[in-house]
Amino acid sequence: MTKLSFYGIDAIHLKESEAILPGRLIVIEGTDSVGRSTQLNRLRPWLESSGYAVVDTEMTRSVLAGPGLKKAKEGHTLGPITLNLFYATDFVDRFENQIIPALRAGFVVLTDRYIFSLIARAVVRGADPQWIRSIYGLALKPDAIFYLKISIHDLIPRVLQRGGFDYWESGMDMRLGPDLFESFVNYQTRLLKQFDDMSEEYGFQIIDASLPIEYVTEQLKEGIFPLLPQG
Amino acid sequence: METYGLHRYPGRLFIVEGVDGSGKSTQIALLRQWLISEGYPVFFSEWNSSPLVKQTTSKGKKKQLLTPTTFSLIHATDFADRTEHDIIPPLKAGAIVLADRYIYTAFARDVARNVDRHWVRELYQFAVKPTVAFYYRVPLEVSLNRILGGRTELKYYEAGMDLGLSNDPLESFKLFQQRIVDEYEAMVGEFGLTVMDATLPIPDQQRRMREIIKPYLRGVRRVRSSAQESAWAGLAREMRPSQVEVSEARGREQ
């Protein structure tokens, strides 16, 4: 059962309504290209074959704000505060309409990123750390947060393998270097610093993502198994 | 990111607040004309008008996808876009920015929808504190008569139907508006809003508004005639909107 415990406020009055969340909320966090979706794709069949109903959710997939956010990112007028709040709208729409109902229905919710990536990105873009934390204060504390940790040195070959550097993943909206590569290094270094700083604050379970894929999956399974009902 | 009350810009920001039917839009339009004719560089921004966010908001409203929290967030996103594009740059450049509705609209409506009072104030921390924030105070019966006089249909969120206060849209609207008024009244002291008597004749209200802002105009650089021309042209464009723009402007007020 996921406890009705929030980082800040209970915005949708779950306590008042004495909601019960028999599901589990499991978060996989980590920077771009660290291998989050690869791991989720390996965990899902494992959980399902063990008889657990799984729902997964990821950023920019909300019905309300997903399409508008993607479109806004294609243009050249999206400012950093607007970007942060667009992401917050997307998150809260998924939180209220996907995550909470699934937890109520007893699903294992595997989420590809949660509020932590959003906080890291916002702070790197100059947002006030207290401001962004207070907005995401309405988020439920997950049953577990697995942080796939990697160094910038080990991250670069993965990005190359995947086909190169992406505009947003390189923080090119801030132009942190003369080209994609240098901006990527500077941007990701700053992001990783934010993640590391959050590790203790939010109780991340750190997993070394530079290890082979199979090994990372095993570690995740070991972490998740005791959390499962009758696990 | 600078937070509320800490921005230091050479420009001036004057905003109007009040319920629908308080006459605030008329007053700020008159103020705008006067400031332009006095030669000041004037920029105007209205609630819920960001081109980046508009589609998402109208989809949310049309399909009734919005909860009180996402209603609050999408309006904050819209406001952030206008702050970053239409409000901060002209203020930095020393211009006068006028806004029809500001963060206090969000505080009143969102809290009327049971959004946490403190949370929504934190959400708008990035907003620039206005030089003067006018609140057009009007008895509820007067504003209701003004808006309901010429129309038959109230929209879902506009009437606060999402709150489940009443199944009758008109009744729901009245209850919702009362909550909004209560929130505005509580904010007068909290944010130092300048209260205006919206039952006075229009010219009297306007005279008083100009008297109040005059001292704040000292030191604002006036523009030469070409810039004045373009400000007039902008105003004229908005005064003669096409049909499409008219219907959009209507949608905006909710």
C-alpha cells in the first residue's frame, strides 16, 4: 500500500476522502540516455509474469498538456519559467488521472522519471529551488526511488550509440557551449550535480548505471521485490 | 529567477482586478489611451492570452479535462509566458505595462475552487509585483446584472460547475462569484490592493485612477511621435477585431 504521504500538501484531498492506495509507486530516475526505458522494458514483463498489473507513465504523455508542450518546444519562444510550468501541468495531469487512479486500483505504477528530473531541469535553468519544490509538493512520496547514476564520462558513449546529441538533452535552449557536444557536457554535468544533491534529500536508492544492463536489472529487481504485495 | 517584490525595473506596471462586470477593462482601456496620448510607451497584456498555451487551455475547457490543480497550473503557464515575453522585457526597457487581470485573479478563482491558498501563492512567485494594483470593488448584484443582462449561456468553468455547488448554472455562477469576491476582499490587505469604487460614474473613476498613477509617472521616459503612432495603431487594431478575435476574446474571460 502506498502511504498517503506528500512532500508538501495533499492538493487533491486524498486524506479527507480516506483514500486507500493498494498499489505501489516505483520511480526510476536518472538523466537522459542513462537507460531508464531499457530497464522499464525489462521490468514490466518480469512483474506481469509474476502476476502484477503494471502501468507505466512518462513525461509529456498527458492528455491535457502533452501535445501542447511538444508543440511549444518546437518553436523558439518558450521561456524557462513557462517551460517549467508546462511540465508541471503535464505532470499533475498524469498524477491525478493516471498515477492516483492506478494506485487506487492496486496497480504497480512504474514511472519513467518523477518530479526529480523536473526539479533538476528547472533549477539548472535558473528556477528558484524553493519555488519549484513547493509546486511539486503535491506529489505523493513514492514507495521507492531508484536513481540510475552515471558519470558524464560514461554517459557520452551511450548517447553516441543512440545516435547523437539532442537539442533539449544538450540544454541548447541555454547554449551552454559553442556546439551540441560542449553544451551537452556542460548541461548534463549540471543536471547530474542536481541529482546527486537530491539523493539524500529524497532518499534515492542509487544504482550504478555504468554496469552492464543485465546487472542493473538484477539490482532493480532485488530492490523492487520486497516492496510488492506478498513479495 | 527573481521572485515577487524583488524585481527592480525602470518601467511601471499597473494592473486592474475585479470580478467580471466590475468595469475594470473599461477603466484600463481609458487609462491606456490617455497614457499613449501623453506620449508614454505603453504595452498591454491581458489574462489568458499566451499563444503558446492557448490551445491547451481551450482543449482542457472544451473537453472538461481540468481539475482545480491543472486549471490553476495551465493558467500559471499562460501567465509565465506573458511575464517572460510581454511584461518583463518592456519593464526592463523602461516602458509602462498595463495588465487586465493579474495574479490576484488566479488567487481568487483557484482558492474559490479549493486549491490550497499558500500553494497557489508560491506558484506565482515569479510574477513581478505591480507598481499599483487596482481592485474594482462592486456589489455582487450590480456585477451580476451587468454580465447576465446581455447573455443567456454560462460556460462550464466560468459558472464554477466543476465545483458541484449547484446543478443550475446560474445559481452555481452566483455562488462561485461570491466566493471570488470574498477572496478579493481578503487580498486587499494582504497585497495592498488599491480599492476603487466601481459604482461611481465611469469618468469619475477614471479621473481618480489617473490621479493615483500620476506620481509614479515621474521619471518615465516619453517616446517620440513614431513610437506613439505605433502604440495607437496597436490600440486601433485591437479596437476593431475580426469576428474570430471577438469570439476568442470572449472565451478568454473565463
